[in-house]
Amino acid sequence: MIVTDNNKTLAAALERIAHLEDALAHIERTAKHSRTGTRRLEWIAQRVQWALQGRPYDREAFTLPSAAPESYSKLRLSHKLLRKAFDQLGQENVILRHQQAGNAALLAEQNTRLRDLEWVRNLRL
């Protein structure tokens, strides 16, 4: 058998198609086995299934949820508020650490004074 450039090109194209079909089948399985079934995942699974079957895409077959910009804005605001609260907690934690360190130093100083006082008191007896 004589191998020509056309045969190599055809073999490469068939291999690419096989890889694409495998990828589509994987995407379909992943979408179908998602823990949270959404309309978008159902659409993805159906779209993949149709592509693997050679069926043309039909825009009217599914109604996808609209990409709601207000949801994105709400999410960004929530993220910003959470980040601010997290940063504030971090600052409060630093303040508490400083207070604890100060309290420990104060306690150590008081213990030293108490030992000194007891030492002096023991001398008088």
C-alpha cells in the first residue's frame, strides 16, 4: 500500500475527529453527572448529544437562563463586603495578639513584683 500525503491528512483528520468525539462525550457525561442539575448543564449535555449524533443545532430547543449582569454585580458587592469583613477580622486579630502580648508582659511584671515583695517580707521576719 502506498501512503500519500492525502492518506496522512485523512488519517490526521480522522484522529482529530475521534479526539473531539471523545471530548464531547466526556463533557456530556460530566454535565449529566453534575451534583447540581441546572438548565445550562442540561443544555450542554443535549448540545453535545446532538453534535455526536450529527444533528444540527436548534436555538429554539432550549431556553437558557439569561446572563444576569445584576447577579454579577451582587456577587461582586458580596465579595467586596466579605473581603472587608475578613480584613477587619484580621486587623482585630492583630490587635488582640498585641493585647495578649501586653497582658502577658504585664502579668510577668506583676509576678516579678509579687516575688520581690514576698522576698522583702521574708527578710523582715
